[in-house]
Amino acid sequence: MSSPQEAVGAAKLIDFKLPANVRVLPEEINRYVGIIDNYERLIRLKI
């Protein structure tokens, strides 16, 4: 998506088949890159 507003608009149009009490919250993946990297490193260490 090119903007947060576009992501929010698209999320409203897609049926994610979630329960009525669950909301879709678009997030920028770059906020989680460090967490993902650390998690993937831990998996490699355990193998």
C-alpha cells in the first residue's frame, strides 16, 4: 500500500472471516522487523 489511509480503506473492503468482535488493524511491517529478525535468529540457535 502506498499510504496508511489506503491500507485502512482496503482492510474495510476485505472479508477476513474474523469474528464480529475482532478488528483488523493495518500495521507497517517495518515496526516489527527487529522482532522478526530476533525470533528467526533464536530458531536457528535451537536447531
